[in-house]
Amino acid sequence: MKISKDIEVLPGSPNTLIYEGRIVVDQGGKNSSLNLEAEAQLATHGHMDHIAGLLTKAGKKYLPREDMWALSLLGRRAMTYGFSSAQSALFTYDLVKEQISLNNSLPSEVQEVRLPGHTPGHTGYILGNVLYAGDAFFGTRVLEGFIFPFYVDFWSAMDSLKVVKDLLRSLDNVAISHGPIYEKRKMVEVLEFNIKHGEKLVTWVKEAISQGATAEEVVVKVMSKGTGEIKPTNVILNSITAKSILSQVARDIRVESRGVVYWG
């Protein structure tokens, strides 16, 4: 889909942005197998669904320095799940198994925008007056299904949403990795939905710990409000975001026989 004269966004999960037919951002997921003949491949962050383009022979390849632990499979698992082991059915996002090498060269016409929270180094890129915001925010159906946006630091991610909102006052549009591709007015509405959803999520987490609960208990309670399937991997992933929220909102944190219990 063309969103400007020089910018095309290929639908996928993630969506892949192509600038002037030569700079590609976040080639992964179902777009991994496309031969895009790019001069430069950029990844917004190191999660496995975003980095397949870094395995291509592009002249310039770039990954934010804070996410460099994504160069190895063990590091990618640590970024995603918080742990690794030999093999497990839990590692459903092991989409890239190879070791990655980089020259970490960023094209001069690309402007970096630091948007930490989803990962430590999560970065957006401005090309041709359009911001590719990666996983800084998500489509409404994604949030309604998973309930928890995947943020290793929920609070930093909320601050990053404010950065995006401010930037959009002077940009032509914004594209995200997981969600629809709209014109600017509709994308601003999606951003506002994410901000309000984050506020509701904090309220739901507080309610879930009124009688005390572990992080995983909180996740299961709160995920029951959504439409997505509550599977072990999803609970593990969402527990990361939940712990980031709980560490700030819990009035008391105790060790009990069932584990670390947060009280509101």
C-alpha cells in the first residue's frame, strides 16, 4: 500500500516499510522471504519477527545498539521470554535461528527517534516525513486480543507514546508493525486508543491485586477481559509487562508459599 510518493508499506506481521524502493524497515514475518534488493535494512528492535531483513546481503544493516543481544538466539530468547534453555515448546517465536552480523550503518537520510519501552533500544525511523513507529503502539484488535501490550518497561513505553503524539503534529503519517495501515487521522485515533488502553490496564492490574495476587495470577485475571486465547507462552510474555506495572502500583510485595505476591 502506498502511503506517500516515496513510501510503500507491505502488510504483514510486522508490516514492512519501503522507502524509495531501496531502504527497508522491519522485514520479517510473512515478508521474510521477499527478495527486496534493498540498499539498507533497518530493524526497529531485536525481536525475532522484525530482524529477518538483517540476514540479507543489503549494503547497510542497522539495529539499535541497546538491542545488540538480539544477534544470537540465546540473546533473542532473553529479550523475548526473559530466559532460555536447550529447547522448549514455549519458544513459539523462534523465527530466526541464525547468528546475525551487522555493519550497523544507518543511511544519512534516516532520522532515528528513540522510543524505548517495548525493548530497551526500540527505535522509530522518520523517512520522507513519515514515522515508522514499529511496536511503540499496536492496532486495536491486537490490544483487544492480548490485553497486555508487550513492554519490558511499561512506563517508558507510555512516555514513548507521548513522543509519538508530539511528533505527529508535524509529520504526514505514522505506520506501525502490528495493525492496520491508515491515513493520518485514523492512525492518530489508534494512538489515542493505545494511550487510553494503557490507563485502563493500570486500573485493571490494581483491581486484580486488591486481595493479593502473583504476577501470573494478575495476567490470567486481566486477560480474561480480552478475546485472545490464554496460553502458557502468552501468560509468560504478559507477565513481563505486568511486573513492570506491579512494581510501581503495588502497596506491598511479599513472598508467600505461592511465590511473590503483590498487594494493592
